[in-house]
Amino acid sequence: MVTLPAKRRQALGLKGDDQLIAETTPEGLLLRPAATLPLELYTPEREREFDAAEAELAAVLGSKTVQPAHTARKTRKSVR
């Protein structure tokens, strides 16, 4: 936990509960705002919603080659 004076936070556009990334540099410690994004964990029900939406899109496009989202996620391989 780090405490910054209110005037300094205001000048930098930071709120009291903002998260920061701390990095060490040759000059000292660098603090910069951290971007935090919400995370959604997909339940089986949510995966079925994605699959239904993709099936509907495939029907509209006249394509039968669309793979269900949860299957595609499980079969993708990382490329290095």
C-alpha cells in the first residue's frame, strides 16, 4: 500500500482506490496506473447461449462450417 498526497493524486487524475503498477528502474521506483478489466467466467449455460447465437448466424449466412464457441476454445492451439 502506498499513500500519495491528495493534491498529487488530483493532479495526476487518480482516485484514492485506483490500482498502480510499481516498476523498478535505474532512476528509482516508477508508479503508473493499472488498467483493470472485468472478467467473465463462462458457465455451461452461457456457452450454450454463445453456441445458439453462432448457430443462428450460420443459418443466416447459409454456412454450416461454424464451430461452437466452447468447442473452438478447447481445440485452439497457441502458435509460437
